[in-house]
Amino acid sequence: MPSRPSLTNQELIEQIQAMLDGSEEDPQQAFLKEMLTGILKLHHSQVDTLDLKILNRTLKELRYAFKVFHPYRHRPKVSLFGSARTQPDDLNYQLAYRFARLLARRGYMVITGGADGIMRAGQEGAGRENSFGVNIMLPFEQGPNAIIADDPKLITFKYFFTRKLLFVKESDAIALFPGGFGTHDEGFEVLTLAQTGKNDPRPIVCLQAPGCDYWDHWREFITDQLLSRRLINEEDLGLFKICDSEEAAVEEIETFYRNYHSIRFVDQHLVMRIKHPLSNEQLASLSREFADLLEEGSFEQRGALREELDEPDVKDLPRLVFVFNRRSAARLRQLIDRLNAFSAPVPAPSSTQSTAA
């Protein structure tokens, strides 16, 4: 992580004063003031030096990572997880390469752990210009691969939790390839975030090469041990999809965004942005099929809410707005799948067009 010269005390005072003099209406200024207040409180708290080191390193890592990703914020991205030990002659390595290559052709960038194995395959396929490396300091197995080494988009983290945050925050989809403890750690964390609704919905694909049954056996365990004991619900199995080809996996990702765009909570309302409006029949169909998602009221199709006007890029998209009971994020995923399955309404002919045969 590149370092910069330390500010003098006078420079610090001037910047803090400028921050304090900033507009009270600016949300960024408000957050910065709150962060500064939190730091000042640490000075009078019973905090060990080690705790301060953790806070300091965490803030540095996240600040730098946000800076690296920011210029690419409008490019869709897919995070790839898999073993660092997978060799180039392995069919799963070759599948990861083809998957990432197809993603890049469709305009996506890839985010990997930056090491060898599946991570290198992903970056070979996507190309250095379409790759991020989110590396971790480990005593073995985790040095950057030759594809991403020395690239400005390579970030090295000390802490797993800051690294995981970036994998999830910056991605539009998750792809899991066969791997060890680390892959399962990352995979189950992503699934936990999806199941609990702590992360915005996104496609999760588990890829295995033809003839490989890695994820099939994993799904059997999930079904036999978790579902049979009622530790998860039947609909939770729909949070992920197993694919044995790059085409099927990319299709799953692109289908997820066929009509669905994004969500945002405004007070008690869930606002689902969609790319094309629903017909009256489609809206009525959702009301019948997904009434169990409603805390009260009904599904309403409308334009942007006043609170959303701070996101000008999506202000013109139609919305599906409802009071979500938050009981099942997996059912919300089923609602998204249903939205994406609808055909786009055919525009009515204008008054200047002839409707005669």
C-alpha cells in the first residue's frame, strides 16, 4: 500500500477546520465529522495500543481500496473464489479461464484473491486490464500471481475481514470454483449475507467442470444435513446455482439483471429499481404470488421517491415499491427471478402510427 508524506500539525489543523466549516447539508461532511468525533473519543477511552493499531490499519486499508476501485465503479464486476492449488492442466482451471474470458467479452471485470490456481486462471482469462487482485498477507500460497503483480489494481490486505468486504461490496455477482477451507469460508459468508438480507441480492454461481461432482456433493450435504434438519428453508437452495459451463454461468448472471437493477430501503419501504415497467397483468401476478412478502399494503409501481434523488443515475428507472416484512431474503430472490422472467411490455402505438394491417 503506497504511503504519502505525513501532514504537518498546521496542515492537519487547516484541513480539520475546513471540514468543520463545511455545509451541514453535505452528507459526506456529516460522516467525516462523525468519524473525527469517534477518533477524538478514542483518546479518552481505555483502548489498548493493539486496538488502535487494528483501527488504524483497517481505516488505511479501506481508504486505499475505495480509492483503487472508484474509477471503475460503473463497470460490472464478478468476484471469483477457488483454490490456489489448482494446476493449469486441471479442467476447473480451464473452466475458470474460459468463464473470465467470456465475462470480459461481455463487459465485466473480475476480482480474485490475486494468487495462483483458480485466481490466476480468472485473471488470465479476463486479462490484466479487466482484473483486480485483492491479496492477503499469508506465510504461504498467497503471493500475487504474475498476471496481476505490480498492477495498480492489486491491493494487499492484512485482515481477512477488510478483504472480504471488498469482494462483496464491489461485485455484482459471485462465482465459486472448487477449493479448500478458504473457498468454503468465503462461499458460506456470501450465502449467509444473502440469506440474512445483509447484502443486496446478487447471483451466486458454483462452477464445476463437466465430470467434476464437487458442488453436487456439497449440495447433497446442504440438503441432507441442513435442509432435512430444518436449519435452512427450501427456498434458500435457490440462492445459488450450480453450472458446468462458462456459458451457463454467465447466462445466470446476465439473466439476474435482465429487468432487475438494484434495491434501496426508504424507511419501511423496499424500493426495487427495474429496467422496464410492468404491465397491469404482471403487477397483479406478483400480488398473487408474493403476497407473503408484504408486511402491509400492496405492490406499487411508481417513479423515484424523493429520498432517492441523491442517485441521479437511476432516477428515471421505474420502481416496484412495497413494505417488505424481511422474513425471507430467499423469497425476495424468487421475486427477482419472477420479474426477470417477464417479457418487456410492448409499447402502445403512437397516435401518428397506423394500426391497420
